[in-house]
Amino acid sequence: MASLNTMVKKCAGLVDTTDVSDWENQFLKSVVEKTAQGDNTTSLTEKQIGVLERLHSKHFED
């Protein structure tokens, strides 16, 4: 599995696209901002990490 930093950076590309729901879009915007574009993921909660992993898997893994 990709590192959290990599997942945030990849998922940042989904922001404001039709590939994600409105809720997912707001979640990703929040995570990208909170983690300084994926450079510091230490502030993410277990729940946020779970959602991020699910979105990353849905869009970037076969």
C-alpha cells in the first residue's frame, strides 16, 4: 500500500472533479489543507486515514 503522503498527493488530483461525490470532495480538500498537500500526515485520525485509504483504493488501485 502507498504511503499516506503519496495517497494524499494522488487523491488531491481528484478535488473538484466529477470522480468524487460532494462529501468526498470536501473531505479531500480538508485533508489536503490539513496535511500541507500531503507533506505532514501526522495530524490525521484513524477514521480519516480509513476514508483516505478507501478513496485511494477506489480510484488508483485495480
